[in-house]
Amino acid sequence: MEPDKIFIDIRTSELTLAQALQEIKRIQAENPDYEIFLDGDTHSIAGRRKFRRV
């Protein structure tokens, strides 16, 4: 399993909440094979590759 991909580090970002939500939508559109989420441990907007069960 590959590690989570960090898209935006919230600690160093100057995005407003509205801007962050827009960025999440953009990231989701550009990365449909990733589940995008707010990671509280790393204080980032991160992604985890989706996998299909067979």
C-alpha cells in the first residue's frame, strides 16, 4: 500500500476556508482515483488511492 499523498499543508497555507474547499474540489476533479480528505495528524489535505475489491 502506498503512503498518503499530501496535496496542501494546512499549517503553511494561507488559504481561507472557502478557498480550501475550492481546492479540495479541484484536487478531486484532477485526481478521480484518490479519496481526498483532511488529515488531522499531518494537518494537511491529503489523498489516498482508491482500490477496488474483487
